[in-house]
Amino acid sequence: MKIVWLDLNCSYSHSSLALPAIHAQVMDKKEMEWAVVTGSIAEYPGRMVAEACSLSPDIVLATAWLFNHELLLHIVSRLKALMPACVVALGGPEFLGDNGRYLRTYPFIDCVFRGEGEESVPQWLSVWDCMDEWSHVKGLCYMDKDGYHDNGLARVRRFDSLMPPESSPFFRWDKPFIQIETVRGCFNTCSFCVSGGEKPVRTLPLTAVKRRLDNAFCRGVKDVRLLDRTFNASSHRTIAMLELLSAYAPQMRFHVEVHPALLTEDVRKALRSLPHGLLHVEAGIQSLRQEVLDGCGRKGSLEMSLEGLRFLCSLPNMVTHADLIAGLPRYTYQALLEDVCTLASYHAGEIQLESLKVLPGTAMRRHAAEWGMSYAPFPPYEVLRTPQWTPTELQKAARLSRMLDLFYNTSAWQDLMRRLMVSDRTFLSSFQAYLEERNLHDVSMSVEKRGLVLFEYCSSHRPSFLISATMAWIEAGMSLKKKPAVRVRTKHVQPPVHWTVEYGIYHPSLRLCFLPAGADGGWWFGFDAGTQNPVPVFKAFSWGT
């Protein structure tokens, strides 16, 4: 039996766990010969088709999800045309909904798996060439001469007894980060999420987590994303996990998801004491409106979520990334703008804004009609209109998301953006209009170009922020010969008698520059002349210079 897995990813840094997770369960099956054809959604399907075809597989397997699904259909349809006898089977979150319609629409796909595959796929592989036996495979959906067959939803019974994906030779240790699933399922009931109905919650023992982290540590892994939507659902387990993760500092860093409404005082104490840089926290918030959270079934009070989010963002030893979703029922574009500014005022390390995806198998999909929602029928199933959102507003939200990524989520300009956003709640709309007038909203921009754009905007629309824009330019290490630094003095600059140091230690070997800040004084920046580092290592303010 020759099996080809199509490993189709968004980019080089991403890698699906599905292949190693399933292969790890059947590694001892000598009759199975596995091969992998890897590619990204940025390429034309021809290369992957030719490579897969040259392997003459009996079975082609792949995982379909939002952003690879369309290209995957092009690839498997071509493979079926070239090898009609080959059996094509797909799995993944795309198949949590109505698979009968799907299989009728795409007859070149022989079957799909709904749910978790570590037990059902090996079972199917033992009977793949005997369709009469397919009816016993939990989660399998397929068509035969009698019509459509739906074997329900597959759930792994003993998550903690599975062979870990890292035991498979197909696990990708060469990626910028690895993923380790420590918990499966979610206690929350968010109607927009495929995990909203994923019960029961199944947890790996800490001893198993430690074994897997030790393995990653020995292989030199630096970044680990823990797949656990319930990371702080249990305070006792959270504290034990944080103690475990701390043992790998500073060699390893971890990305975790935290529910900001469920932070007990003991967990807060543990978070405060963590080594600097150990955690990158993703704080799911989605909206800062209670009626919106209630409408999408998210547990936890808004008041507790906001207080928890303020706490997380105040911690100097980690970066907190907050999520908002445009297009949720009962949300509005104006409320979204206000929420973005509020997150900036909390000093969120990153603000991620996504458009609502009406995913197969979710309560949001099932109730879309009664909520008056229109959504794209093809992946990524983005919402197109709701009673609260017009298509134009959703497009504005998409451009706002890109603006935040380009300017706020770029460390060089984050402080300046935060000040602009907090000082005037009309700034976001004004800056969006500015970018659109100059056809910059969809243009790729270097970090320097973004700084130039911000400076020009401040020059014409927010002149009181020009000094701040120049300071951001200097501290980002940008050229002192370009327009944002036109007022900066670099020649024959001598230190004043008195100044107030903000950071760094002054010594005469530093190369100084001075930025006048009106009659009241100005800012001094010192650069290490020996290393030619363009980023200042010293900053101070003096009065009356």
C-alpha cells in the first residue's frame, strides 16, 4: 500500500500536525509505504501534481483548512484525472459540516473524515480497498452506489494514550516554531469557533508534557506553541504548567492562549514571577462589548475580561496579543474602532483584527440565516453582510486590520501609533482616509517607508505630534539625513550641564545628537560610535537648551 500525503501549507514557517499525528499511530505497519509531497499555497499546482503522480500512490491523503482548501481541490482533481484508480481521502476542520453536498460537488474525492483522525484514519487504512467495511469507520463520510453515507463525528477516546506526533519521522523539527497539543477540546462555547462544541476536554498529564518538551529542548527548539484553548481554565494546572515552562528559560519561549476573565490571584502571582520573554500571551477577547460576547456564546464577564486584559498588558516580562473579530452579531464598525483604541490604551503588545469566518460545523453557520448573515460560500467563508455590518464597513475593517499590522504591530512605530490612537478617537478613520487618498492602503511598505508615511501624516494632520514622530524615527535607528530628522542637530553637539536621563549611561565616546523641543528644551540621543549601531543607547532631556 503506497500512501502520498499532500502537505500543503500557507508558508514555510507553518506545518500541519495532521500528518505526523496520524503517521505516529501506524509507524509499525510495514505494509504501508508513506511519502510526502510538500508545497505552499503561493505556488502553481503543477509541480505538486507531477511529483505526487511520479510516486504512483494507491492512496492520496491531505488536510483541508481555510486557506489551503481551494488549491488543494485543484491538485487532487488533477491527480484523480491522471490516476483514476487512486483513492483520495481528505480530513480537517473543513469537514465538520454537510459533507454530503461536498462529495456530490467534488466526485473526484472518494471520502472525507469528520472529526479527529488518529484512530479513525488507521482503521480506514486497514479496509481502504474494501468499501463494504467503510460503514464501521467512525467519522467517515463517503458516496457509493447506494448514495451518501455519514458515520458521524470521530472523537479520540484516549487522547493521552496516543503516540505523540514528534515520534513520527515526518514531524518538522526544522520550522521556526513547533506546536505541541497539551489539551484537546475547549470549555468555552463560542459560536464562531470549531472548538466551541469540542467536548469533552481531554488533558495530557504534566509528566507527558515534560517528556515532549525535554525532547524539543534536546533538539535545540527555541519556540513552542502550546495548543491549549483552556490554558488557564484550571488554576492548579496553570500554575504547574508555568513552573514547568520556566525550567526551559531562557533557551525556549512559549506561545499560550489565556482567557483574561479567568485569572485568579495565584495565577497572576505566577505570571508576574516568570522569566522575561518566556511567554507570548494570546488573550482572546473578540469584542469589548458584553452584548456581543453574549450573542456569540462566549463565557466570562466583560468586566472581568477587561480587568484581566489590563493586568496581562501591564506585565513587563511578556508580550500580550489581543484579538478582535469584525462582523460578529451585535457588533458595529464604530464600536470596533473604539475597542481598538481601548486596547491600545491598555498597551496591548499586538492587536490582531480578523473578519468573522462562518465556519462549517459551528453554531454560527447553523444560525446564520436567523441572524441575517450573508457569508462567502467558498473558503475562507468570510462574512459579507449582517444587520449591523455593510459590505463597505467590512472592507474598511479589513483595511484597518492591515493598517494595524503595518503600523501598530511594528515595534518601531507602536508607541507613536498608541499615542495618536489614545489622544483622538477619530485618528484611525483619519489615518485610513489619508492612506486611501494616497493609494497606500494595499501597498507593501518597508519599516522606513511606514515611518515616513507617519511623519508626513503628522505634518499635515497632527502637527503637535511631529516631535514624537521624529523621536520614534531616531529610536528606530532610521537615517538622520532624511526628512523626519530635519530638525536634529548632529554636528558640534556638546552635552549640557544638566539633563534628566531616560535610559542608558552617558560617556564621552558616545556620538550625540540633539532634537530641539521648543523653548522648553530638547532631547539628547547617544549612539555607540564603536559599533556604528544606528539605534541610540542613551536618551535624556534637558531644559532651556
